[in-house]
Amino acid sequence: MTSPLHQLAEHGQSPWLDLLARGLIQEGELERLVREEGVRGVTSNPTIFQKAIASGEAGYDEQLREVSAREDDPKLVFQALAVRDIQDACDVLRAVWDGGRGLDGWVSLEVDPTLAHDTDATLEEARRLSALVDRPNLYVKVPATQAGVVAIEQLISEGIAINVTLVFSLERHAAVMDAYLRGVQRLVDEGGDPGSVCSVASFFISRVDTEIDRRLDAAGGRDDLKSRAAIANAKLAYAQWQQHFASDRWETLAARGASPQWCLWASTSTKDPALRDTLYVEALVGPDTVNTMPIETLEAMQDDGTVEATLETGVEQARALFEELREAGVDLDDAFATLEREGVEKFAASFRDLIDEISSKREQLARA
């Protein structure tokens, strides 16, 4: 009998690991997860790297000394460390990418999130990171802010694969998909190969329930609506995706070899201990999607996860739920705007903590 992660792949969904650390690669654990457990991709973010570097994992200190000897900027020092890990992870996933369906075999590296509202700086850094990693199965992560959407179109037109992160609302998702389509069209118009570029739109899940449930508590009286908005939002996003990528505009690009911008379900660990720990994986199983899981959620799925085609069910109920939430006094537009703002702020704070950690480590090594 195949494992739940392999069953996800059989349903057309690519299971990714939301974790990256040097020890995971050097000790062969990532390769094992890919070979035996069915992991088909990896994502990273500043928080993940901060925890790995702060933990004193073997391999970081030695490279930190080496890079610090020639580089003073702690951000560039960090990126040198991150690029090596990303390159090694890309190499582990390369065979999956070579033989995959376009969904599989990718590794993501995030642009400095403090640049989230600066289009030009985001463009410059995304190009630089892409060139530094120099692997065909790299996704550069760019946030879905208004400035980020402009950058995404330009980067796609240049043939740079993009993981669009921090997508919360259906409106922003539509803008992200449109930016991708415009970018692919520009690539074609300029004589490029549309089959050379891919993208995912990372729709955040659990944070939606956390914010909506907080607002329901404030409004009072509708506990029956709690812990339902995130799954409904994702199902509506998938229905929206199906419509976007069934247009004549898209079919023309697809005929030239273009791939759709797939939906990726991110932040899929449950925050409420009363909820089943595999809820956000089991409820969103569907074709042509990605689900990226923290290691704890991945292990829980392997232990007792249930895999059935669930993503395309209950779409009308999801629309009705959104109407009930509005009637209960939840301002969904404001909630999603808050989630985007706080998401950028949290990622930026993690990045600043990471840079502080690098500076502290450099001082410790200098005194040693």
C-alpha cells in the first residue's frame, strides 16, 4: 500500500517540505524523504534559516568564517550561506524535477522581505539570487504585495521562475494570476520560450482561520463559523484558478508550451490544538496543486493521514460561508488586508532577526 504522500501525488498534488537546513541535506535525510517518503519539493523562508543557523548546526560556522573574511555586509554573508544550501537542495531534487510534471522538484529561496513594497529593489535582488543559485529548479519567492505583483510580471517576462508568497485574498490571487499571464505573453512576444518558466501562487491557509476566528470571537455568537474560512477560501481560490486557466487567452499560451501558475497551499499546520493536525492537507487534495508542509504535519500525514479528492467539493458551500461571515460582521476585505500586512511584517522581522543572528555569530567566531 502506498503512503499518504505518494497517494497525494497519485491525485495530482505535489507534496513539499516546508523546511531546509544544512544538516537535513548533509546527513542524507532530505534525499531519504524524497526517495522513500514521496517529498517532491522544498520551501524555505527567513524564519527557517534563522532557526537552523542559530541552532549551531555543523557546517555553518566554517563557511561563516570564510565568507566573513571577504564580506562585511551581514545580509550578503547570510545569502552566501543560504545559496549553498539551496544549491545542494536543488541538486537533491534535480532528478525529480527532470522527470516531473512541472509541479515537482523545486526549491524556493525568498527575496529579502524588507523590500516587499519596493518593486525596483525586489527586481534587482530576485535577479541576483537567481544568478547566484544558478539552478533550473529554483523558485525565487516574491511577496504578493502591490509592488510585488509588478515585479512578478517583469520577472516572469525574463524567464525567472517565481513562487508568489503571502497570497490571502481572492482579489490579490486574481491580480497575481493576471501578472503571470502578462509576463508569459511578454516572454512570448519577445521571442522567448514560455515552456522555460514556471510559477506557483502560495495561498496561506491556517493564518486565515486564526484571523477570522479572532474576529468572530470579537463579534460573538457564531462559533459554528469558526475554523472554516481557510478551507473555504482555498476552495474558492482553486475554482478561480480553474476559470482563469480555461480562457482563450490562456489556451493560446498553453499551445505555445506555457505551464499554468499552480496553486500552492502554504501554512498548512493547524494552530488550534482542537483541530485535527492533518486537517488542512486532507481538505485540500486536488490535481495540479502543491501542498507544502512543516515536518510535523508531514509526519502526521504519513502516520494517519487520509487522502481523498476533496478540493473540488463544497465550493457552493464555501461561497455561502463567506456570505454568512459577512452577515456575522466579519469584514473579509479588511481581514485579508491585515493578514497581508502582518505577513510581510512577520517575514521582515524574521529577516532582521536572522541578520542579527549572523552578526552575533560573526562576533562569537572572531573572539574564538
